[in-house]
Amino acid sequence: MTDDDRTFTARVLPGGAGFAAPASLSLLEAALLEGLPLPSSCRNGACRACMSRLHAGSVRYRIDWPGLSLDEKEDGFILPCVACPTSDVVFEPVGAG
């Protein structure tokens, strides 16, 4: 089984709604496939509308440098539109702030 064949579980706070999160899809794509709307706009890591705080788990990015500062990355922020899970994840949308 390759990394892209794996499926993880994602939970969205508050409330803890869960959905299947295949490693081959972004968290946003997986949520939308399960009927769970998340904030989004550009879907390419630039606008920050989907910005979320990762509470647990890990992700990899489809692009080299998503629209987050180094400090934001270190503080646990992710962009679900370009973040693919590498483990089970728990995250909370915070908007572009």
C-alpha cells in the first residue's frame, strides 16, 4: 500500500464532525466529498479563506510554500485546500483573520 492509497480520519472542531480523508485528496476536497462544507475560496493556497489550526496529526502540502508565514506554520496553522493528511487529523477553521 502506497502513501496515496491510505485513508485517514479527519475531525473538524468545534463539534467534531468527522470524515474519511484519503491521503490522495486535500482535506478540503475530502470534506466536500462527504458533504461537509468548509470555508474556502481560491483552492490553491493563496487566499487563506480556509486557514485552520491543526490540533492533532500531520499533513503534507501539494505546493512548495502555501500562503502561510513560517511563524503561522510553526504555530500549527494549515491550509486545508492544499493540505493532504499523512495521519489522522483534528483541525479547526479560523478564517483569514
